[in-house]
Amino acid sequence: MSHVAGMRGTGSNTLVAHDIVVPEHRTISVVKAVGGINGNEHPDEALYRSAFVPYLCLIVTAPMLGMVQGALKHIDELLARDKAMAYVLAPSARAVAGVQRSRAEAQIAFDDAWLHARRVATVVDEAAAAGTYPDYAERARAKMDVRNILRLLRTSMQHLLDIGGASSFAESSPLQRFWRDLEVASRHGVLNPQIAAEAYGRVLVGVEKPITPLA
């Protein structure tokens, strides 16, 4: 994964093995897991009863929350050092009203993303604790929540890039790495925002046939 714009450190490689026997207890059926059947070896542990797809989406989304959190911290450190702003008369960037507004927009988008993440986590955790499995409508809404997390995180990052300016894209700047990683990670196939919106829309308007099995 080194020849990509972002997520270069994931170590995502394809391995092919021939004539290898995999014991059944070391396998999992994705089809069964999506439906709430996962061959749970620890039935007394709530974590192992977590809804498969919503839980997977949270796992994939969590590092992206960290990327934006890191970007926020980087910008705050720059502003605290009285970062200058080109072509303006203000003594520093943080004295500029536009920068203040962008910082507020970045924060509220990040906070909103967390609200959606917590709602998905609550649905998954409460169902697991109760020993129930969220129905398709709940799972589709969870993916819609994740879709909004991605949108909000990208919005937050754009505001931070506006504050950082062109220097944010220097290879020495951690901000460009956060940006590249977010742009790549937020397009993971499991999280596909277009499909998430259509799947939830079908639920809301009563179209029974799902657009994706991954919900």
C-alpha cells in the first residue's frame, strides 16, 4: 500500500495460499454474521454479540476521528505560536475573524461526528447487552450515521486546511498526511456513503428489497 495517496502505512497486502486446511472454528461466514449468527464461542460476553456490520463500521471509522483530532491539535499548536497569515494586516492568524469562524466550524463538525458515532455505539452496545440483534432498519440507520460521520470529518478537515493555508500541503506538515489519510480511509468500500444513503432511504420509503447485504 505504499503507492497510494494516503493510508500508506496500513500494510494491506494480498496473500494467496494453496492446499491449506483451515479449521472450521477459525473461520467465519460473513453472510451468517450479517444476519446475527457468528458462531460465538463466548456467549456470556456482550462484546461477542455485537451487530457485525455496525460494529465493523465503527472500527473502520474510529481512526478517522483520530485523524481529525490530530489535525485539530496541530492547528491549535500553530495558532498558539501566533502563526502569521499572508497578505493580511492582523498581527497573527488567530486575530483574524475568518480564522476564528473556520476554527469554530471545524470543531462543531468534529463534535457532531462524535455524536453520530456515540449513537451507533449505543445501538450496538445496548442490543449486545440485551442479547438481541438490531433489525435491518436500525442497522441501515447506523450506516447512515457513519455516512454522516465521514461527511462531517471531511468538512472539519477542510476548515482546518483553510486555516493552515498552502503551507499545510508541504510534505513536512502533518496536516497534509491527516488530510490524505482521511480522504482515502473515508472511501472504504464497507462505508460507501452513496450506498448507505440509498439503503436507509429504501427503509424509510418502504422499499423492501435491500441495495446491499452489508447492513
